[in-house]
Amino acid sequence: MATRDDIEHWKSLPFVRLNEGRQSKAAEKQPDPDLGFGTIPASRYTSPAFHKAEWDRMWTRVWLVGGREELIPDAGDWMTHTVGPENFIFARQEDGSIRGFFNVCPHRGNRILPTDGTGAAHSFKCGYHHWEWDVSGQHIHVPDIETFPQLNGCTQHLKQVKVDTWGGFFWFSMNPDAEPLRDYLGVIPDHLDPYRFEDMKLIDWKTIEWDCNWKASVDAFNETYHVQGIHPELLSWLDDWNVQIDCLGRHNRYIVPFTTPSPRYRDQRTLSEVMVGMAQLNGLDPADFEGNPRGLRLAIQKAKRAKQDDSIYPYKDLSDDQLSDDYHYMIFPNFTMNIYGETMLLFVSRPHPTDPNRMYYDLMNFAHLDKDQPYQIPDHQTYRHGQISLGLVLDQDAHNLPLVQAGMNSSAYDGLILGTQELRIRHFHKTLMDYVGADVDAD
């Protein structure tokens, strides 16, 4: 068993990179902002007043992900999506664009379409009184319109939201004055376009209702400090110490070295079972790395680089580190990606309509697939916490988060005490409060 002195020694060792420049300006370390070390109030996670202020001042002002473009490929295809108390319709148009509308009939407030569904239509008709619109949201018909003198010939179009696309996703904003999506994303497209998200296929899609605030979910995936406590199984093949953290305008990221042991791991000379599997998966002999597990990471980078010209994966457009490591980005406020050369794991944390102690966690898996490989869009399923397994690591997080939320509600708990390894969380709160305003904390 490694001693505390052993761990401190391993932490102090220089971290070796195949290419010091990482072959990409997008991977350069950004200066850390000075955000202080003040306590983050627990009330931001528990207060109904703060929950409402977030909705009024933040959620309704920013760009949010609506869905995957491949879910509505043809003209007339539609899907609905919920954020907080609102539900939206997104419909593919004849010109290939996507329009978005509030899923509410202007007559008596009925939902026009099912609130968690997809379909295809030539028009949308309210099931209550048969008011009808085309897929562009334009009014077609109001039965007995002559009995509505107050309309005075005015059409009742569906209320729109702004829609744009990036990375194979369509995004929307309830703010009619929202800046263009690309301006909102900042450097994100420049950093991530080489992964070709638009060419990836959705291979799994689940939503789970969790008993915690949506920010507790965002926090859980924005630092590696918890790996030693919640996920000790990862320490043999994931370096939770040599992690690069960068704040990117509203957004942030970290870069986590994979296929190399953490300095906290008890055995720095023997390949773990997971590391053996990673070597074999990449055509390498595990025996070559006994006594030097850290050498496997660079060998995997070289192996992938050697086959970049004959691969379905975008290896040739990626830096060396991107061939092995987890490039983990958070697009404010709630879009979190674990990105690899072959796949992406996406988490979207959505607020509950009324309860700050509950949320909806969307889990989506994407992969680059061979064009000849059979493919079918997976069904979307919704569960309560504990109904299904999400795999060992996510099950560990899911088990812990309700306990976090319960503690947040304790009168003995003042708020988050964040260290330097949790800079992304502090930066996230800084961005949040830029929208919400400090006056809400004072309540």
C-alpha cells in the first residue's frame, strides 16, 4: 500500500507529453481568473426564491440545447422538449431550417403536442378546439372565427423562440434579443469542430429524475477532486491530479489524462486489469508496459496516429492528447461533454419546474460509426432515480447526489467551500450570478 509520502512523491513527478505544444492552440492553458475563495451560499441550491430568479433572469436569457438534428431530419418532422415550466415544439422546415415554438395554444392554453414526443405532420392542430397552424407556426384555421370579434381579423401565430444549429445539435433561446449562437459559444466551435460531432450518431438516450438541484449535478462532473472518494476504481487508469482547468468566457473545461495511473494509485509499476484491456484494444502488448504504466498513454497516442489515414475517426484533425485524454467541456449553463476521438458522453442537467430539490438528468451517448454499419435512433426512456443502472461510475454519482442535496438543506450547512481543483464550479457560479444578480443571495 502506498504511503502518504509515496503519493506526494508521485504527485511531484513531471507529467510527460508526446508533444509539448499538443499540436493545437485550442489546448493551450488559459490564465486562471481570480475569483477569490468565498463560500458559495447553500441557498442557491435550496431556495424557491433563487430557483425562480434563475428562471426569470438566466434560463430565459441564454442559449440552450433543444435536441439532436438527426431526430427531425425531414420537412414536417417535429419533437418537443421541456425546460423548467416551459415546453417547446421544434419542427423541420421545407428549406431545411428548424423553427421553434412554445407548445401552447393561444386560445385556452392547451398543449398542442405531447410534451415528450416526436412525429411528422403537415400542420399542428390543438386537440381542444381544433385551432390549427402549419409547421412554420403560421395560423391556418380558427373554427367559427366570426365568434371572436376581439381578434378583428388578426392571425394567431404560434409564439416563436430563436433557433440555430451547431455540432449536429439545434439550440434555442427564449430571449428575442439573444446574441447569435456562435457569439454565445465563443471559442467552443473552434476547439471542438475537429471532433466532427455532426457526423456522430446517437446510440443511447435516457432521462432520469434525480432528487437534487440541477447545479449539484453540474458540479459533480466539473471537478476530479471527488474521484479518490467516489470513484476509487478509476485511479489505476485516470490521472486526477495532472488536470488542466481552463475558463473560456461563460464556459469552461478540463483536460484529464487517461490510460495513465493517478499519483494517488497504490501501485505505480503494474498495469491494472483496465490498463491491460486498453493496451490490447489498441493492438499493444501489455507486457511492454509492466514497470512503466505511464508509458501506455503515449504508446496509445502513437498507435492511433499511425492509423489516422485509414480510420473512420477524426484522428488526423486531433492533437496528440486528444487521442487518449478526456477533453471535458461545460457549455453554460447545463451542457457537459466527455469527449474522445471515437465517442462523446453528453449530460444535460435540466431544472424541475417548481422544486429546487429535484431535476432531470439527460444522458446521451454518441459514436462515430462506419457508414455500412446498421443504425437505428434509440428510443428515449425516462426513469426515476434507482430504476435502472447507468453503469458503475454514474451509479456512484447518482447515489451520492441526493445525499448532497439533503445536506444542502441542513441548518448546519453554510455553503460550498471550494479549493483550486474546483475552479470550474466557482467559475460556473460567477457566470450564473452575472445573470441572476447578487441581490437574490441577500434574500
